[in-house]
Amino acid sequence: MAKKFKILKISRAGVGVVGPGAVAKEAAEFARVNAELVEVFYTGNKNDIVAAAKDADIILLGSVPIERWIVEAAPKCIAVMCQSVGYDSIDVKACTENNILLVNSPSFEWCIEEVSNHAMGLLLACAKKFKMLDSLVSQGRFTDAKKAQPWMGSIYGQTLGIVGCGAIGRMVARKAKAFGLNVIGYDPYIAQVYLAKENGITLTSLEEVLKADYITLHPDLNETSFHMINEKAFAQMKPSAYLINTSRGKVVDDVALVKALQEKRIAGAGLDVFEVEPLPKDSPLTMMDNVIVLSHSASYSTYAFDIAPIKIAQEVARVLTGKLPLNIVNKSVTPRVKLV
């Protein structure tokens, strides 16, 4: 009988990552390559995880960060995989040093389309003051809503600055061009510069991007991007500018953001992510009518979350059948097994 592979998913009870029913969908895909999905719930006892990891062939990111101690407890593991584009909750260095592939899932079907739509939706809602006007009209204050319209900027002919010109940033650029926005971008890591140009992005410095009318954030979270939008950055923005963040909360210094909003150094913000999640109910951001706050939901749609577990399961199948996965994060790694 062929060997049965073990896929280990480490989660916290009651905390989902991809969505309801995801585990069942993943398990069905894994069964196609004679693999069993084992979900272990971390309650603070590392011994439980260490015991489960010792014979795991693949570790699948659940709702628990994959730290070095987990990686080093898995001597048979070929790859650590996550269903998302972002992999900041996985110790990349530990994976690489232990010859373990790190694989993410930048799928157009489930993530790139959804997040780019979300970013554009926040941009439009901020520009047109949807939150404030809806609130006033819902209260029966139609006349007050009319009076609250000024000052309202335009969208057509304005400049959108994109920080992070990867797949999501480029998709945002393509959609922004349809609204008549001029698009500039900053990305010190972009390997194929022509891709930015093909998608209508003029690459420039971060300083120039911060002067745009709308700024949307799409970088990976790393040592360079942590708090890159800080007090110094806000000082370079226009008082009429809006900040959109659908990437990671820690890219923005929330204290500096609140200060910039309170001092009217920027016009407003559309935020799907925060430094601390869930966002505390007493956060000043929840009390501002020029700030839209959402629930880290940019990648979500029913269709997208049906697709997400299947996409990462297909990557698992590639590895377990001796093939290289499509989306390797740590490209310099020497895998523990030969993959073609």
C-alpha cells in the first residue's frame, strides 16, 4: 500500500483562517493524493504540537503562527504552506535554514481580485464621503448631508500612489486606470520592472508616492515595511489625501495615523487592517466620520473562500507527487526531497 501522507494544520479553537467548511474542502483535495489532514488545536501546551509535528509531511498554516520551535519539531516536513498571500506569521528564516519550502497562495481567483476590489471600494467610499453622508441621511438629516458635501475632491484626473507593486498592487492599478486616475508606485523589491509599466504604473520614490491624492498600501509586512507609514510619512502627505490600507495593519503606525487625522494633516482613511486586531471598540478610529473601519475582510467573498482551500491543496498535491510548487517564497532553499 502506498504511503499515507500527513498534513498538519495548527489552529486555535473557534478561530478560522479561510472560512467555514474550509477544513472539509482541504481534506477532500488531500485525499486525492493519499494524504490525511490532521488539525491540532494549540492551547498553550507546546508538547501537543511537537508530538503532532514529528511525523508531518506538510504543515499548513492555521490560526497559529508557525514559529521556529514548530519548524524544528518537524524533521520530515517538506513544506510549510499558507492559504494567503501574506506570510508574515511564518518564520521564513527558520524554514529556509531547515530546508523547508515556504509556499503561499497569491491566487487571482481568491485573493488578488478580491483585495484589489476592496481597495478600490474603500478609495471610492472615502472620496465620495459615503460613511458621513449615509449616516446623516439615515438620521433624517438630508439637508445637513447636503451641507456636508464640501470639501469633496475628484477621482478622475487625480493621482493614486501605490506602495507595493506586486500582483495585488498591479491589479489595483489596472482598475484605477478605468476611473481615470493617474497611477504612480513605489516598490524597491519589484524584480520585473516592466510589469509595473504594463499595468499603467510609473515607478518613483516613496516620497513622490506620498504626495499623491490617494495612497493605497500593498507591501509585504517585513522589517522594512513595519511602520513605514509613520509620522514622517504623514507629514509629507497632502491635507486632502486619503490613505487606504488592505495589506497589514503594522505597515501603519496607528498612533501617528490618529494624530494625523486629528490634526487634519490628511483628509481621511479607509482601513481594513489594524496594528491590533480586533480593533479596540474605544479606538479613536471608530469615532471619526472620515475614517472607514472594516473587519480584515478584503480577501473575502463566498466564491473566493470556496476556492482558497482548494488552491493551496493543489500546491500540497504538487509537492507530494514530486513536483515543485508554483509559489515558493524562499526561492534560495534547498528542499529536503528532490522536486522537479
